[in-house]
Amino acid sequence: MKLNKNPENLFLYHYVEELISDYGSYYEANLQSHDLTIKEYSVLLRIRFIGKSTQRELVELFKVSGAYMAKLLRKFEDENYIIRVENPENKREKIVELTENGFKKTDQLIEIIDNWEREVTGNLSKDEIMLLKKILSKIVRR
């Protein structure tokens, strides 16, 4: 469904939902290996871009339970996507870091995201894309 008829009469929600649905379909059709869900990839990708972080920070960032994050990080460790090392400043904390294998895994998703973004923004100028990103960064609460 295209939402560009009378766009001023629609909630932002409609556009967000449409983009999420479109990306989900693109992800399913273009990702070779489906060993991770979109949500799991999202966590792994965020670890890549925020750098070293603790499990507690990831729980707060994704607003999930500690048990869920612990299980997911254990899965990532088993697949050699991350390592957890002791925080030298707080021996009770573990710092989560991406491994070389984790970088390779996220490279797959980055390629898909890049291709999808080029496809959905194909009718926008570079200036419009930059403006869109700036506006979205003001809207997003993180």
C-alpha cells in the first residue's frame, strides 16, 4: 500500500509501519543466512556501532530483560560473534565486544541496509536524505 495520497492527513505512525514492513520483507528476501532474527541482528549491529558496552547498558538500550539479553549474548558467544571480558574498573561487570567473526556477520546486514536505503530513498536528493536523517534523529528518543 502506498501512503503518498494526502500525506499530510496521515500520522507519522503510518509511515513508520510502512517502512518497517518494507524493510522486513527486504530482509527476508535478501539475507542469505537466517540464523539470526531481525531483532538479534539489531542488537549485534548496535554492539558494533556503539563499541564496547556492558550487558546492563544493552538491557537499558533495548529495554529488554536481563535474562533475555544474557541468553542472546550467550548465543552470540557460542557463534563467536562477541566476547565478554572483565571490566578492569569493576570486576563484577563484563564488557561486550564484537569479534572479527561478529564484524563479518554485521557486514552482511550493513550491505542489506545500504541497498534497502538506496532503494527507498532513490527519489530523494542527497540534501533531502540528510534533512530526513536530521529530522528523524530529533524524533527518536534515544
